[in-house]
Amino acid sequence: MSIWGFNMPSKKVIVVCSMCNKEFYRNPSDIKNVLKSKGHYLCKKCSYTRTKMIRTDIDESELCKQYLRGLSMLDLAKEYHCSLGTISRRLGCNDVIKRTGSERIRNAIHQGKTVGSMVGSGVGFTVDGKGYYRFTSGVLNGKFIHRIKMEKHIGRKILKSEVVHHVDENRTNNDIENLQLMTRGEHTTLHNILRTGGSNGK
């Protein structure tokens, strides 16, 4: 394989870190990017060290505490004005175990964040045949996301006589502002009115 006049190998090859002279493996695509930018190879440790030298204003101890308290890596990246990669490396080098996909979703739900922008199925959630989001793993497996968000919002379990209504009738829009708690009777009456008015109820 030849790229910009260089003969590139098809498998991982050994390269040398330009800071510590340690040998490590890199993919041909990574080598291509280095040749294109005329940069240098850096091992994971030296790459982190260089980043740390550049960003000395990040308090790693506080950053780790904030992540463990529930802030997402995106929240932290915005707060510290850096990339997600920088946050991920700092957490990893401090032996912080990062959340799985389903844990990230549950954490977002408990913080009142929307998952309405999710389309289709993903890690930890799915869209059922009626168009509602459900959890597919953990202690919340099978439960509706919009009901869990409402329970978090009101601070109690939803009663059997209650339902959670999507105000804009979009079942994937689980913003708390779009969710309304009402009795089953009120919900039936509302949708009868909507149907009579020419609107398609859920």
C-alpha cells in the first residue's frame, strides 16, 4: 500500500516515541496521518504528559470528584474548555472507571436531561412497537424512560391510576417540559377532545 509516495504496511508496525524512545505499535492509518502532518509519534503516556503540560489549570482531583458525582464527560469538557479526549485521558490516568452506555443514559435521566434526540435503538435503551423509549438493561430493564423521568421529577412512584402524557404527542420527546402527569380518566378525556378536534392522539 502506497500513500503520498510512502510504502505503507498492511498490519500494525513498531514505531518509536519521540519523547521517551519507547517502542509501540501503530496502525498504518495513524502513520499516514503523522506523515501528512509531519508530526511525531508519541506513546500514550507521553501524549498525556504533553497534554498535562499544556493544560496545567485542570485540577484532576476535582475533575474526578465531579465525574463521580454525576457530571458527564461532555459537561466537564465544556466547564474546562477542553476536548472529550482530554477529559477521558485525565480520568483514565487517575484510574476512574468510566460509565458504560446504559449507565450514561440512566445518569442523564436522573439529571433530568432529555434522550428525545435518540433515534432507533442503542446501548441500554430501545424503541418499542408503539414508539416509546424503554430501558433494556440494569435495574430499569423494560421500564419506560418517560415514566422514570417523571418519577424523578415528582420524587415518588407513579400510581397505577396515573399516566404520563406527551404534550406535543411526540413519544420520543422526553423533555420534562413535554411530560404531564394526569389520571387515566383525564388522559382518556384529553385524547377524546383531541380526536374530536381533528388531532391524532397517541
